[in-house]
Amino acid sequence: MTASGCRWPKGTRAGLKKFGGSAVLYDLAGCHLSEAWMMKAAVIDSLERGPRFADFAEPVVTGGETLVEVTAAGLHPIVRMLAGGEHPGSQGTLPMIPGIDGAGRAPDGTRVYFGGVRAPYGPMAQRAAAGFVVPLPDGLDEVTAAAIVNPGVGAWLALTRRAALQPGETVLVLGATGVSGRIAVALAARMGAGRVIAAGRNQAILDRLGATATVTLGGADDRAALAEAAGPDGIHVIIDYLWGQPTEAAIAAITRRGMTHTVPRVRLVEVGRMAGPVISLSADVLRISGLEILGSTIPFAEITGVIPGFMAIAAAGDLPIEIDEVSLGDVEPAWRRSGGRRIVFRP
């Protein structure tokens, strides 16, 4: 008997204890808190390790949530960062189910895209308690939705809400060979950009993007190559998925010395850091280049508000996305797989 009057069941400690197909949750005093049914999920027990395929208590929906039968959950770069404690939004709650979004079936059978899943639950499980759900349009299947909405909405918001792209302007996409970068190139052209410059390391992918110009990064002089691609009219918008050295080269490419030239306004939207977490930035550059550096954070309500419109565009099937479907049971070997294809787990 504990001091609180609760008795530990034999062989138990605080936490979730399985009994057959269900589980009982005990607090630190050994008091019975609740009973939950179990489901299969990707479970993270340590920020230093990736997930394992294991049992986890099913979520119990609260006010405003929808219990979704998950059919697809995307493995986006931000998911790995959150799961490893490397993202500012990581709450460090353990154990937890990773993921930020997915697709599945609502209780009435409606096909939905969903997100807003509260910790410690996540989409990489058989079921999820979703904070919001959006019906999928005809023409957009659940696997594609789980793969494309996160990178696509991110690119859409970077171009529209943050950079405020205007028709006829020149856009440079740094990291154009990644999943998000390819979508950003296509969306910039769709939005009426006058020129779209795609920069990345894989020339074969760059050649397939239909950009106005391409720059293969990692050459003898990235600055000169980017400046040549920009031409005399320069660059107006930079969507940056790389940071690090490529961003330094791009900033150098738009910097012109002298007192008589016209300085165009350049909006650089920092979205990712695939090439490194820091850059070196001279004060002179900010004084003479017209550069404005913007973050990519958008209020949650704005993000959810544009999802239906973006999914309508994605349903047309002309945005570039390559997908690897992986059984959730294979989450461990697939977790750290890299490449230009978006992994989608199927519970």
C-alpha cells in the first residue's frame, strides 16, 4: 500500500502496463488512472534513437478531435528533426509516436487529410486523434496527400505569404532537387514568375524540372554560376531549403558594389537547413544588396486555411512528387533512408 492509499499491482511500476489486448495506466503512486486499448505504432523511447515498431495505447478523443483510421503518414524532414529534439517545436515527450500529418478515414468513412495530433500521439500509428481534418478532393489519393501536402503547402506559403511573389519576378530555389524544392519550382512558374532558377547538386533532376535556368551547386564557383543565371535583372525571391555555404554564395551573387546602381528588393525565405545550420553574413551586404531575410513560420490557422486550395491543385496531378510506400512495420530500417523520394508509411 502506498502513502496515497493506492496499491501497486504485482510487478508493475508507473506508466502503461499491458494486460492482453488492453493496457492500464498507473501514476507514480501506483494509482490506476485509465484503461486503454493497444494499437501498433512507430514508437520513440529516446531522442538519440529512431523509432521502433511496437504497441502503444490508442488515443482517446477529446473535444474537437476526430478519431482517424490512418492509411498513410509522411516522413518529412521536420518529422525527423522533431523526433530527434533538433527542432524548436520539439516537446521532448517520451515515449511518443512521431509525425505531423497523414491521411485516412474519418468515422463516417470520409477520406481525409489530417494533422494537429497532440503529443504523445502522432500519425504513424493505426489510429490518430486529429485536431483537424480536411476532406480529400477527387483525384487526390491518400498516399499522395500524405506525401505532398506538407512540402507543398510549405512552398506555397513561402512564395505567397512570406515572399509575396509578384508576376514577372525572378525566383531562385536553393535545394531544388529535393522534394520540397521541386514543388517550389513548379509552383513559382504556376504563380507567374518571369524566370525560375533551380539550384541543386543533382543535374539529372535539375534537367527535368522545366526551370528557366539551372545551377549545379558544388562547382568551382557557386557565386559566379548563380550570378550568371540571375542575369542583369537580378533575383527578387529566394526560397532557401539549404542555408550554409549555398546561401552564402547566393547572397554574394546578388551583392553589387558601387554607389550608382539600382538595388532590387530581394526577399530570402529561409525554409530548411540541409546544407548547414549557420551562415556568415557581412553587415555590408545588408546595407548595399537590398536583401531581406524572412523566416517561414506561419500562424497555424493560416496553414490550415490554405490546405483545401492546395489539395485542389495537387489533385490535378501536375506537381512533381516521387513516393516510396513503406509498411509501418519497417519503420526502423526506413527511418534514416535519404534521397529525393518522400517516404510514406502505411499502417
